[in-house]
Amino acid sequence: MGRIFVETYPVRIWWNKYYVPYSLYSGPYPPYAGGGGYLLSRDALSLLLHASTRVPLFPIDDAYVGMVAQAANLPARHHPGFMPVEYSPSRHPCHYLNRV
């Protein structure tokens, strides 16, 4: 559970730090929680650990966790209480907490 990104694609601009060549990955990423934080149960963590042995390492960590979750058959669940990408330091974080 977290801020879930769906139908996102790898960055194809070679000088970008998130660049992924087509030879490494094609198509959209599976749904994944943004790296600002996410919540999972101990059981889900165990399933992710076991599935990670079947999924090759990938340089984009958020997308990799989504790939492992997909291999473990764990659905990603969005929750609006997680800080969005649009977070602004001018707003108090509690502004986002009560937006459920």
C-alpha cells in the first residue's frame, strides 16, 4: 500500500539518471509504490523475499519492487494518505494525512 504508479514507462533519455535502454526492459512497468514509502505486512515481505530470487536485479528500485510484487502475485493498493510526488515543502505534511 502506498502511492501507486500505474502504466509508467522507462525513461529513454540516455543522459537521465533513470535511463533504461530497450534492451534491458520494454513495455510499461507493473504497478509499483513510489519510493517515498509504502506499507506492507510481514507475510507480504516474506513473499517478496522469495519472489526476488526469481526476478533479475533491475536498476530502478521502485520499479523492481513492483516487478517482484507482480511475481509474488501481490496487488499494489493505492492510499491517498501517502505523500504524492507533488508534495510541496510549503505545505505542512499533515495536510496530506487528512485527505482520505
